[in-house]
Amino acid sequence: MTRKNDLTQGSIVKALFRLALPIMGTSFVEMAYNLTDMIWVGRIGSNAVAAVGTAGFFTWLGAAFILIPKIGAEVGVAQSVGRKDMDEAKVYIKHSIHIIISLALLYASVLIVFRKQLIGFFNLKDADIVNNATTYLVIVSCGLVFYFINPVFTAIFNGYGESRTPFVINSLGLVINMILDPMLILGVGPFPRMEVAGAALATIIAQTVASVAFLIKATGKPELFSKLNIFSAPDTEHIARIAKLGFPAALQSGLFTSIAMVIARIIAQWGPVPIAVQEIGSQIEAISWLTASGFQTAMSAFVGQNYGAGKWYRIRKGYRVGMTIMSAIGIVATLLLFSVPRQLFSIFVSEEETIRHGIVYLRILSLSQMFMCIEATSGGAFIGLGKTVPPSVVSITFNALRIPAALILSSTALGLNGVWWSISMSSVCKGLALSAWFVIMLKRRPEARMLNDTENLLAG
């Protein structure tokens, strides 16, 4: 391991920024995939956006399965690197790859076989939206193994402390997606106009190229990937350890998506425009959400390595630094979404009714941005310690409350806006609850309290 990958020594601020900035960049790249699709699909109309958004719930649900080996790889590699045990890191890498390939093939098969029933859940009235959503889902499912494996490769490199590589490779995939989107969606040059199907095809081609790039890069990292025989039988101890680390986060993500699908069904009673508003609005809101998610990953790797090295003083100071940074980012996001919502929504659609609803959506959701950021920071710190249950408990509890809150508030004079308020206020509660939980946990850990002048000096 090189010194620049070692997060257990040197300046904490520099270590966090060196690690976090490329991870945030990677998060923006992941967001840009969807944004690019929405920008070009939005040229077709709100019905096309609604189709992609509806099918997108199932790729979003797939993120829950990704999290099992992703969290296992990230925490396992980070803690092994902190202990200077690279052989153990390789074991986590091999088993994480085993798991993600198996899950991808299984989930893709389910999506293809039950495609009509899955899209039918939303009770959409427009036949064109249903057909386009089904087509999008099938095409994406055919390349799902690449969509699944890239986040695991990203987690492996992040846990190792090398966050620049995933940023570069995922950026390569984005560039390819940006080039292919207008060509395949609108039919530029020799390509036929494929509309929604073109957006799906562009995505899986870009993801495939990124997977190939990760494999090429892996051959140059023998300390991580040498002598990895992924075809050998896995051992149940490490499979169980990875599952224990990743399952709470996977359950959290899966229930979050399932709850969002129920919310979407509630929204559908107002027609396709609110569905498009939520899809576009959530992509815009992801400016802060994915920034927070990127910093969460950085915090997880930082805490994981220092936990493996037994350096609690760095964990405590790193958490304070992270909370300060993310609070500032959350405030900026609030100001942005509240002050220029029309300009942001107009990037994606030109229909005035959709823009009008979108302005209200962004202003309501803007109030929760800082709390969403501090929730992610606290969640990353918990995950780095291998404590994946607290973030899941807080998230599942308050996300589940969105359903009764949405039903109650939308039945009042607030109407559709009551649904948006239920989402925003639950995010505020999650941020406050999880941050308080982590601070209390730190105060109760004797190792975390044993700070002296020498340790503070070493913490930089």
C-alpha cells in the first residue's frame, strides 16, 4: 500500500478531501448518467420521461442487491488495509465479486420474466407509457451484470484509499453515454430513432465499457487482484461476514425503493405529469444527495482504515470535519434549489404545467438538503465501524412513515404538495436522529474518549 492510500496518518482534512473529491466526482458521474438520459428523453415529452422513470424504479431497486457485496468489499478492504493484511483484503474482493455476479444474473432473470407484472404494478393508464417502460426494463436487464459489478469495483478501490481510479473509469462510461444518447434516442446520423429504447441501450453500452476498463486496471494492481480465482468455491465464513455487513444497508435501500414505488402509485392518481415531476425533480435534487453519498463513502473508508488501525482520535476528529463540510454543502444546495427552480427544471422539459409543478417540488425538498447531508456523513461513519444497523434502522423507520404521512397530507388542502412535504420532513428527521445516535455512541465508547495532547498533535 502506498502512503497516499494510507488514511491512518497525516492531515485528516487533506486525507478526507483527497479521498472524498474523486468519490464525489464519481457520484456526480453516476447522477449524470440519469440526467443525460432525462435531458434527451425529455425532448420527446413527459410521457417518455414517465416511462423511463417507471422502469427506473427496478434498476433503483437493484441497488439494494448491489449494496450487499459493495458494503462488504468497502468495509472489508478498508479494515484489512488498516491492519496491513492484504491477503485478507483479497479474500473480501474475491467473495464480493462472486456475490455480485450471482445476484446480477438472478435479478435480471426475474425482471425479464415478470416484466409485464412489474410495470403493471403502477396501474398506468397510458398504453404507450406501459410499452415503453417494459421495453426499457428488458434492454437494461440484458446488461445488468455490468451495471451491478461497476459499483463493487468502485468500492474495492475506495476501500483501498484510491478513489481517483473509479472516478476516471466511471467518467469514461459517462462520456460514452453522453455521445450515444442523442444518437440512439433521437436518431442522429446513421442511427435510427429509438427514443426510450435508445436511452436504455446507450446506458448498457457505457456500463459495459466501464467494466472492461475496471478489469484492465485490475491487472495492474497485483496487491489487490493477484491470485484471485473467482471460480474457486467460496467459504461460508466470508460470505456470512459480507452478508452481515451489507444486508442492513441492502434492506434499507430495498425498502426505500419499495416505499418510493408506493408513493409513486399515490402520485399516479394525479396523472403522468406528477410522475415526470418526481423523476426529474429527484434527478435535480441528486446534486446534494449524490454529493452526500460520495462523502459517505469517503467517511466510511476513512473510518474503516482508522478503526482497523485502532486510531479512535482520528475517527472522532474526522467525523467533526466531515459534518462541517457536509453542512455547508447542504446549505448551498438549499439555496440553489429554492432560488432557481424554474431554471433547473427548464433544462429537462419545456411544458409549462410540468415546470410549474416542478418549482413547488424543488422548493419543498430544498428545506431538507442539509439534513440529508449530515445523515449521509453519520451513516458513513457507522458503516466504517462495521455498524451498518443504526443507519438502516433510522432510514427504514422514517421512510416508512412517508406512506401514512403522504396519504394524510395529500387528503387535505395540500393535495399533491402533501406528498412532497412527507418526503422532505422525513429527511429532516433522519438527519437529526442518526447524527444524535452517532454522537451518543462516540461518547459511550471509552476508546473514543481517550484523547490526549500527543494524539491530537498526531491527528494533524
